[in-house]
Amino acid sequence: MIEARPAPTRKSRSVSWRSREGRSLIYQVLAIGSVIALIALLVRNTLANMKARGIQSGYDFLNQPFGFDVSETLIPYDMMSSYWTAFAIGMTNTLRVAVIGIVLATLLGTLIGVGRFSNNFILRKVCYAYVEFFRNVPIYLQLLIWYLVFTEMLPSFEEAWQQGHFFLSKNGVSFPWPVWELGHTLAVLGLLLGLAAGWGYARRARRHFELTGEPKPAVRVVLALMVVGAVAGWAMGGAPSQWSLPVKGDFQVEGGAALTPEFLALLLGLVFYTAAFIAEVVRSGIASVSLGQHEAAASLGLSKRQAMRLVVLPQALRVIIPPLTSQYLNLTKNSSLAVAIGYPELVSIANTTLNQTGRAIEALSIVMLVYLTLSLLTSALMNWFNASAAIQER
Amino acid sequence: MTSLKLKVALAAVGTAAMAVALPAHAGKTLDTIKSRGQLVCGVNTGLAGFSQADSNGNWSGLDVDYCKAVAAAVLGDAGKVKYVPLNAQQRFTALQSGEIDILSRNTTNTLSRDASLGLHFVGVNYYDGQGFMVPKGKITSAKQLRGATVCVQSGTTTEKNLTDFSRANKLNIKPVVFEKVEAATGAYFSGRCQAYTTDASGLASVRAKEAKDPAAHVVLPDLISKEPLGPMVRRGDDELFAIAKWVLNGLIEAEEYGINQANVDTIKSNGDPQVGRMLGATEDLGKHLGLDKEWLARSVKAVGNYGEMFERNVGPKTSINLPRGRNNLWSNGGLMYAPPLR
Amino acid sequence: MSAHHFEPIAPRPMPGRQTGAIAWLRTNLFSSWGNTLVTLVLLLVAGSALLSTLDWALLKAVFGSQLEACNNARGVGACWGVITEKGRFIVMGRYPDTEHWRPVIATGLMLGVVAMSCMPRFWSGVLVPLWAGMLVVYFILMKGGVLGLTEVPTDQWGGLPLTVMLTVIGMTLAFPLSIFVALGRRSTMPAIRTICTLYVELIRGVPLITVLFMASFMLPLFMPEGVKIDVLIRVVVGITLFAAAYMAEVVRGGLQALPKGQTEAAATLGLSYWQTQRKIVLPQALATVVPSLMNTFIGMFKDTSLVTIVSLYELTGALSLALNSDADWRPFKLEAYLFITLIYFVFCFAMSRYSLWVEERTAVSKTR
């Protein structure tokens, strides 16, 4: 019998300082050391400067009541609401513009991007002119022009254009809006649940189609599920049916819901600007699908619309989604320009806070944190969408 | 190591060394001003009557004149001033960071500003109040602005005062807040808002200079807040604080004792001992401040006494056309009361 | 046997023309009912919009700086007199009137050197001393104080020269930084990779306004007492850091697209890391991403309009400065906005055309 060899002695790993690993270690230590030293230097200087000048710091101001009014807000507030509420108001205003802007910009951008492949000469050229014009002018300038157009061209409040319960004036667009009760919240929840259920049904229908070749109506069923969910939620909440109707007061329209010129200018400016970039992204995505795919689809007898929907777009999506994500992020970040036209979104409220409390670093750090979180969330969402919707490569 | 790596390593070491070497201690602003030979004064970007530059870059206004007076007292020449135009957001950080020496920019003296920003108010050079401007029409009082849209600039006490006024009187005013004052006035003149609010002196200035037809706009008589405007300096530099405070007091006291720009050289010999003290003929008050005895004489020679500053920049003969009112001497029923210079 | 009379077949009608104006119209505009409808609607809408715009902008417009005529033409015709009157201030900012020749020459010089760098004819070692010389002459001309030129402080620089300067200098400084950051992100050393990734993700996640606010308000607080930084330098630092993050991503894409075989071949030849990067990797990677870099350049040019927020009066800021305090000409703000829209459009369109040309040129050189 062979004797068991003795266990090999553990050789201590020695790293020569002249080897590649050794140098890499040195550089990393130096790099981290320099960064830490730099940050320490900045922090030390800042604290010393603030102490010497008697500037107070700290995040305790967040619990104080903020003393200013905000012209439009989704969250109700009162005299004792703290700065937390103020920042929440700013964030909801940013999200309001960002979400609606992303949806509208995607729709408009896709239409224009597809329109550049149309048979019609004039349509092609109009889309091209749109893209070139809106891409080459700064967004800040576009927002200023939109705001000027809205404040100059709309009729003043006294001569507001009125149609039934709809008002249009320099104060904005006013329209009837239901008095928000539990039933309405449940209706929105039901709508979202119906959407989720419809999406699950659409997946099953697609698998069924792939297995048996029998098409099932997907879009109609999804819409029906959404409507059923909304109605069920509304009914469960007590079926509230009270509407708030706008009525012309002394200086402004009371009641109903209103879209201010600031919101409209910001929304339209961002939508038209971002749609031009999205159109370019969509165009390059569709152009990236090789001609052989179109020809193969035609040889299978698919119509142009079917070819676009079943063959071209799924392949184009893979190329479209990453740059589309960065366009969505750009739209969200560009909404920070609203501070110039008076829409109270996050940067504008942070600005006012900065001036009322003097805590510049704290306020700016909160703003940067919120934007970073929004960026990460959007990127994560789009990455998930990318993974699930794009074609799996072999 | 190759030269590139050596450079990178040296740079890292150098950065760390800098962190240790450079101490962060407060310097003396007065010494800096004297060695620089120039006073750096933060002013408004353009408020007629207070600080405004003409097309050749020459600044004029009440706040500008105060800076000239301080420069004349400290440096001997009212022209040795560099004017840094600042908007409402930048003004405090510019003074805190040392970019400017004095902030003379129609800034309201409040507790939070005096106590928590690391800055000091030097005094009041204009007693003001916040008011409203509306197009001429059926509104005659601020209390009629129920539900109105009001344009306001962000970063000022105006926002908070408007909210307080609105809540106290249950008016539910909707503010539209702009970053830049030009955007706010532009929105008001285009009709977006029914009223514009800022300090009453600012309203007069905007109405005179920016309205197409000044007679079509009216400044409402109600003043909804107290706005004592004055210059500011940084904390920790007591010499500069004392000089700034007493130049302001000196200009007010000069008007009380009849010293003006024209007679500052001759009035020394009129026999009034207080006049002699102030102008350095009999006593040297300047040495308490670290200046020579002619400090106030130079200031008055450069810009005149407070009354002359007022008349020249915002008085009834100018387009701003503001009455002395509260800004008159205490002996004439106003609030300008300087502690005695002795 | 009877002789059949030869009946020739009737000649077919001539086929319709496949070329020519009518055929083109038929295929492109009227090929189907839907197409025809779209053509008619577009012609109607776009045509009438175009006609009324031309009418407002050219036919009924007032070109001289006559305030009376402009006021009478309000709503009916454009008042281009506002450009005649204020155009110089809008384009030059608050630079002293008598010294306007200096920014004009300086900016012309800068644009000339940039244009030369774009032409392949000049891609050689002469570019480096050319740029260095141009920068020295530029700052001497703009700042003055030497050679008998009056000194002009940096807060008076403005208008189009400021826009051009911020873009060119920002991009010039950001480019080397972005290369280092991109290489760092692909480095095998985890510490350096993390630092570079954090930098890029942090800057790309926040709007440019907050970066400018931080740079302009906070930088003085970060410095030790007594160190004062010019506001222009602060803005250039902010823009450089911002641009470098975006360009680093673009360069990283180019580095990723390079086949791994290139670095492996370089290793077999015995080249060190930095030699590989300098001689093999970067020339190929950068050549592929020039169009995207141009896109970043165009984006930076447009983003300089934001520095108005920190009180540097470039083109857009100079406009509000010019018109907001002048009650006479303020009603004609729209015409002034359209004027600077045209300026931005011309510059950006030219740059995007150039980038398309470069893209075609690189593609041509690849398909041999």
C-alpha cells in the first residue's frame, strides 16, 4: 500500500513588488489614498470655512415648517408642513412632468421615426425637417420660446375663451375633474391590476399561438380586463360620481383641475425636443434590421404592417432600447430647467429652500440624491424590459 | 518605473501633502482690501435707483454710493471699487465665500439672515416695505387680491411675506415663482399674473423703467411687511464691521449737521464742535476705526450726505420718484437716527 | 390552298413613362388612396403654415430699427428692427463697445483652428503647437492688460464668443480626462474601476444645472481661505467634469468594439500597457467613435445656454439682459429669440453635417 503523502505545505503567497500584481496593488493603494486625501481635504476646508463664517449646517432644517406657498401641488399642505413635504411636492411635480412627458415623447417620436420610412415624399421630408430643427436648438431656448408663446398668445383672464365648462386663458387650461374619493383610487388600482392580468393573458395567448398556430385576440381582451378592473374598483369604493366644475372667479378659475402655462410650456417643450431624439433612435433601430429580413418576410406573404410588427420591430427593439433609456433620463434631467419658467419642480423648490435656510450643500445634495435614484430606477426598469422583450440571441 | 507612473505617484503624494500643509484659517478682510487697493462690492444686477450699470459699465445708485463712501473712507478714493453684480440666489454665498467684501444689495435685515448665515448686518440704509403693483383698474387694495396670481422672484423674503399675508387674510393667493427677476417682471407685463410683488422701492423702479406706459400701472398703498434694507459684511472681521457701520452712521449724521458735498471743505471752520469732530478738524475719531482723521470728510465729498444720496438716486426729481417718508431724519419725522459720532 | 391574309396584331399602347415628373409624383405622392390623402392634408397644413410664416417674417416685416413702424406692425409683421438695434449687444454681451474687434478676431481665430483640426489634411504633429499658440493669443486678446490692450474682466465676456469659448475649451480639457476615465473603467484593478465608474454614474445621473450650481457656489467653500477662483474658471471646471463623464462612456464604447485580438497581438509584440493604448488601441477606438464625440460636442454647445443660471451672460443670457430692461423693445422678444435660434441652428447643423461626413469617410476607408 502506498503511504499517504504528507499534505503539501501551504506556501505563503509572496507578491514581488516588481511583478504585475505588485505594481497593480501599489497603484490601487495610491489611487484610493489620493481620492480619500482629496475628499478629506475638501471636507476639512468646507467645515473650517463654515465654522469661521458661522454658517450652520446639518439636515435638521428638514423638520421645520416651510413658510412659502407653492403654486401647483399634488400633495395638500398647510402652515405646519415641514420641508420634507416641500421636497415631496417638488418630487411629485417632477415625476408628473417626467412620466407624462416620457409617454407622449415616445408616441410622437415613434410616429416620426416610422414616418421617415413612409412612401410619401412630403411626409418623409417633413419628418426629417422636424428632427433636424428640434435637435439643433438648445432645450433651454425652446422652453423660453414656448413660455413666451403661451403667455403672450393666450387670452388674458378677463377675456378667457370659454366652452361650457372648459376655460382657456393665460392662467391655464381648466377642465372638470371628479372630486377625488376612495372609489377613484380603487378605480386606478383596478386599472393597473387589469393591465397586469392582461399582460399575463397576452403571454399565454402568445405561447398558445406558437404551439398551435391559432391566434387569439390579445389587445381586445387586455383592454376589456383593464376596463373591468377600473369599473370594479370604482364600484367597490362606493361609486362616487361628484364632479368639480370650474367656475370663473375674480382672478382665477375656481374648481375643476387646471394645467398652468408653466406646466404646459415645460411639457410641450420637453416632448417636442425629446421626440426628435427618439425619432432618430427609432429610425436607426429600424435601419439596423438588414434588408434580408424584409425580403424574407415578404416572401412569406406577410403584409408590410405584419412584417413591421412581427419581424422588424422585435429585432429593432434590441438596438433601440439602450439609447431610448438615455433619452428618458435626459428628459427627466431636463425637467430641472423648469426653474427658469416658474414651474415648482424639485430644483425650484430646492432653490427656494436654499435661500430661506442658507443650507446650500444640504439642499443640493438632496436634489442630486433624488435625481440619482430616479436615474437608477429608470435604468433598472428599462434593463428589465430589455431583457424580457428583446430577442434572445443564440 | 516609467516617467508617467512616477508623475502619477508624485501627484498623489502632492495632493495628500497639500491637505496637511495649507491651514484653513480666517483672514482679515480689511488687510486684504488695503493690500489689494480695491474694495469688492456685491451689488444688484440692475435695480434702477439702487445699483444699475449704464451701457458704458458705470454703476450708480443708493447702494453703489454707499460702496463708494466706504472706499473713500478706507482707501482714499471712491473710484477704487469693483462692482460684482449678484442675483438673489448668489448674494449670500458670494459674501460667505469671500468673493466680495461687502454686500450692498438692497438686502432685508431679518433674524435668520443675521444669525445663521455667518454674516452681519451693518445698518439700515433704506426703510422699505413689501407692496404690490397691479394694472390700473378695479383693484385699490391688497386685500382685494382674493385668489389672484402673483408673480414673485425666488430667493427673497418676498415669497415668505406673500405667503404670510395670504394666509393671515385667507386670500388663497397663487404665487408664480421665477428664478430671475427679469422673468418675473416679464410674466407680469405680459399679463400672466394679475399682480407683481417686491419691495415698494423696487416696484417704483420697475414701474418707471420697465413698464411700457408707467401710468397704466399702479402701486397699491398697502405695505404688507417691514423691509429694512442694509449692507452686510462677514462675521469675524470686526474692524471692517465697525468701519462699515460708522460710515453709514456718519453719512446720516452729516445730513443732520448740515454737512453736504458742496460745503464739506469750508464748514469745518463754522465753529460747531460736533462738525469739527466729524470732519477731523478738532479731534481724530478715525484712529478708533483704524483710519485717518479725514475719513468721513472724504466719504461726504465723494457721495454727499444721506439726503443727497437719496435725492440723487431715488428722490422726487428722479424717475423713481420716491418720497423721503420713513427715510427722513428722525428730526423730520422719519426713522433715520444715527448714534452720535463722538 | 388559300393564302391567309396576314393580319398583324394591333399595336399595343405605349407603356406609361417610368421616369419623369408625372411618374415620380405617382409613386411618391399619390401611390394609394391613403397616400393621396396624407399628401393633400400635408400640403394644405404645411403649405398654409409656411405661407403665413413667410408673410409674417418677410413680406410684412419691418427691417429697420424704427420703433413706430414696429409697433404698428405688431401681430401682422415681424419686427426685425430689434435685431438691428440690439443685435450687437446680444451677440457680444457686455464686452465694452470700443473693444468689440478683440472678441471677433479671437473667436474667428479659435473657430479657424477648430475647422483646421477637422480637415484631414492637417492631421499631423503641427496641430499641438497650433492649438497652444491659438489659446495663448486668444486669452491675450480677450483679457487684455498686456501689449497696450485695456483689461476686460471675465464677468464682462459674453454673447457668442463666450458660448464658443466654453464649448471649445470645455471639450479640449474634457477629452484627455475622458480617455483616462474610460481606460480606468476597463482596468483590471478593482479600486480604479470603482472610482471611475462612480464618477461617471454620479455625473451622468444628475442634471447639468445642479453640477453648475455646485461648481459655482460650492467650489469657493471647498477651497482654503484666501484662494479665490474666477467665476469663469468655476464654470469651465463644471462643464469639463460634466462633458468628461459623457465622453468617457462614448470612448468606452469604442474601446469595447475593438477586437480583443488587437491587444493580444500587441502583447505578443512585447508592448507595455501604455504603449499598447497609445499606439494600437486608442487610434482605432477613437476613429470609430468620432460621430458620437461630435454628438457630445453639439450637446455641449447647446448646454452652454444654461450658464445663464450662474450669471455668465452667453448668447441666451445676453438676450434677456438686452431686452428685459428695455421696455420699448421688449414686446419683440419673439423675433430676438428666433434670431438666436437661427444662430444655434446654423452652428449645430454644420457640426452634425460634418459628423455625417466623417462617418461616411471612416466607413469608406473600412470597405476595401
